[in-house]
Amino acid sequence: MNRFADKVFIVTGAGAGIGLASARLLAENGAKVLITGRREGPLRGAEQDTSGIAALVVDATDPDAAERTVGEAMSRWGRIDGLVNNAGGGVIQPLEAATEAAISDLFKINVGAPTLLASAALPHLADSQGTIVNLSSTFGSKAGAHLGLYGASKAAIEHLTRCWALELAPRNIRVNAIAPGPVETAFLRERMLLSPEQEAAVKQQETEMIPLGRRGVPDDIARSVVHLLDPANDWITGQVIGVDGGLVIR
């Protein structure tokens, strides 16, 4: 239960869902975890409920977000052993409705923000021989109608994962990604902005497509995130691991 004792991690977008589940699992195993996000209430609730978790209210796309986040972790604990780049956005948008703003906003949160945070944390990750875990999606490699922009942004983070793994290996920093399938979170409602009727239809369609017959839950993904952060797995880098009930092969 203490395999991460004395380790410090940053988990972005951790007010709920996969990010919060990952932070809690890390803390339960002895880590100190800085969670970030835009909504103060859920972050403070997690901070109060789970020993080892501290919260920072910050929008990952703010110009100073990366420096603030890294500075907060260092001021509290003096080291950083890993990043979980979980904050992200999504959009269901047909090509004919594409706008410059939608493209810019999506790539800013899904590609720009994790890149800037990794860059800011790099000296400290080098000191600790740390680890980066990026969150992609099944649709980073699987085509989907009206998911071109979202999928492209996730394909970009997968490619960055492999490039960073090569670039940072000489500094003993490992970089991997998890590509989750459909998970029971508020993502469809709050990020994809679907109506209740649309959300129910998408969930039914996804469940029917998944070979294992169910949508995931946050803990399904959190276990794989923590597995990649574990120093015991220090020969794994440059990998994108699908955790999606087999959806990617359907």
C-alpha cells in the first residue's frame, strides 16, 4: 500500500472521472498528489476526503498554468516524480460546421496544455527520473464520423508520446499514454455538450460496439495509469495502451 511513498505526482483535470480516480489510487498507495482543474468545489472536496491530495484551481489552458502548477508542487513537496496529463476536451462536429475557434480551443487543451506542462516539469522529472502519462482515446487511432477534430487531437498526443519517449530516454524519463474507450463520466454531457437524449443514444451505441459488453468506469483506467507510473515498470516507454473493452479492434 506504500509503493509510492515519498513520490509526488501531478494529475490535471482531476475534479472527477479518470483524473480523480487516478489521484485517489496514487494517494492510497502512499503518494503525494497535486490535482488541478477549473471547478473549485470538487477539487476541494477531493482534497478534504483523501489524505495526500492537494488541490490547485487552475485552467490548464491559461498562459501561466504550467508554471503555476509546477511551482505549487515544488513549493509543497520539493520534487515531481510524474505527470498525468488528463485534462482534455472534446467536440462532435461535422466537417461542414468546422470553425477556427473550435479547432484552436480543442488543440489548445488536448495538445498545447500537456506539452507546456511537460516542458515546465522537465528539469524536475530529470532529477527524479520520472514518468509522464498522457491520456489519449480509442478515437486517436480509430476513425469515427464527426470525430475528426477530436480524434486528430488525440492522434497528436499519441505521436508526441512516442517522440518525447525517444527524446527523454537519455534523461531516464519514461513517457507513455493510455487510450481509454467510453467511460462512465460526465464527458459526453459536459465536454461533448450532448443533450440527455443524445447522451443516452451514444451510450447505447457504444455499449453495443464494445466486445466486452460494457462501458468502462474511471477505476478501469486509473489502474492502468498507476501501472505505468510505477517505478517497477521502468522498462516501458513510448507505448500507447488501449483500455477500451476491445473497442479499437471492432
